[in-house]
Amino acid sequence: MLVAAGAALPAQADTRSDLEAARNRLEDAEAELRSLTLEWQRTESALARAQDEEERARREIVKLEAALAQAQKQLGLRAREMYMAGASPTVAALLTSGSIGEVADRWEFASSVAQGDQDLATHVAVQTELLRRERADLERAVEQKTAAVEALERQKGLLEGRISNLENLEADLERKIAAQQAAAAAAGEGDPGADFNPGPIGTGAVQTCPVAGPNSFVDSFGWPRPGGRRHEGIDLIAAEGTPVVATHSGDARQTSSSLGGNGVVLYHDGSADWTFYTHFSSFGASGHVSTGTVIGYVGSTGVTTVNHLHFEYHPGGGAAVNPYSMLLAVC
């Protein structure tokens, strides 16, 4: 018996070492994915700023072009009038005056006309320079938008690869734990994977992670979005088709829009709170659901190219608040 017990100790040590190594690989993969997720969110915000700047510059250019065309027209009319008169306004005032007093009056008027022409010419020059600057801003915004779109396309491929790797590592860890639990049970030993926690269950408004599978998210609440909007939720990167579950029991109502694609508004039982889940590839259950019920599947419908869940929390039926810390507690 002593020999048998002694032989089991190195095996158990190797088991715990293997599990620890697997956990470390998983943690490294999660950290790498979080870093890439943060980069993706920053690029999304950069794209939003570039799109808004492009729209602003285009609107301003239209206004400046119209104002400049009108000013140039007025300046052209004054130039033709001066040419037809054949003399400067001040000379014309002197030649056509009948008295000293009339000369003085006409001199003052002609001088103001000349000053008006100069002001008009200055206005044209200023408008021309403003138009040049706005066109330069437009060109820069278009370049930034193009760069952001290209970066998002690259990041999409990287995110998909990292998510796939994370899924494989989690599956590998779970297989190792299951195998060692079976071996430990057969040998009457302790469970080497007993400290593995697949995910906590909370008791508040967000009682479980809305993505039932490997995912990654950062705090991007309030970050810029196109049209002057602000990000009202948290984006959880996950593989396409990963189940999305209700974070609370309640009434699940399916929605669809050009911006968010397929989604669900969940009105929580026992309060006026509601949560919003969107970009589904397809729907799950609707009507009254329990916490953890599959209400949809991760996708990229709506205005996005990256598979993820956009998640919002609205306490008391009011404006969205940042659910980041609540998600950290359950995901």
C-alpha cells in the first residue's frame, strides 16, 4: 500500500502541473484577445470620428461654395459697373457735382462704395481660404476613414483567429479536467480540477454572462459612434453562433433594425429594468424566459462586420448605464 501511494504522488503532481500549464495558456490567450478587442474598439471610435468629420466637412463645403459663388457674382457685377463708368468712384463724384457741398457728399458716398468693394473682395478671399481648408479637412477625414476600415478588416481576421484559439484552449482544459476527475475518482483520490470555475452566477440585474462561451470585452461604454452617438453598451467578442442567454428572467421581445440587426429587448421580472442584446445571427426563445435561456446566437447583423454581442443595461426603464463591472462579475 505504501508503494502504491508513493507511486500516485508524482502522477497527481504531474496532473496538477498539466492543469496549471493549461490554465496559464488560457489566461495568456485571454489577455491577448482583450488587447486586440481594445484595439478594435479604438478603431471603431476612430472610424466614427472620421465619418462624422467627413460629413461635417461636406456640409460646410456646400455652404461655402454657395456663399463664395454669390460673393464672386457680386464682385463681378461691381467690376463691370466700374468698367462701364470708365473712372473711379471718387473721380466720378468730382466731375458730376454741382457745388462744393455736393462734392463733399458724393466723395464720402463714393469712398464708402470703394470700401465696400474692398470688403467684398476681402470676403471672397476669406471664403476661398476657408473652402480650401475644408477641402483639406475632407481629404484627411476620407484618408482616416479608409485607414480605419482597412484596420477593422485586418482586426476582424485576427479576432476570429484568437477566438477560435481560445475555444480550443478552453475545450482542452475542460477535457483535461474531466479526464483527471475520472482518474481521481477511480483511484479514490481528491479532484485535481476542483478549483476550476466555469463562470459565476450572480443575483442582481445581470445574473449570468450573456455569452455562453469564450468571449472577450473591454470597457468601451460612452465611446464615439457615427452620427454623434455614444456607445451605450459593452461589446462581447465571440465566435459566430455562440449562444446568447438571458441574464435575468423576464419577457424577451425580438427586434430588428438596420443599425443593430437582430436583437432582443428583455424586460426583467420584478422591476422596470431591461437589457438589450443585438447583432444576433439568429433568434432563440422569446416570450417569458428564465435566467440562462438561449434567446439568440452571436452574429454580425446590422452595422458591424465583427461577430459580437452588443449588450445594454437600462435600470428602472431609463437611460443605459455602464454594465462593465456587472459583466466582469459573471463572465
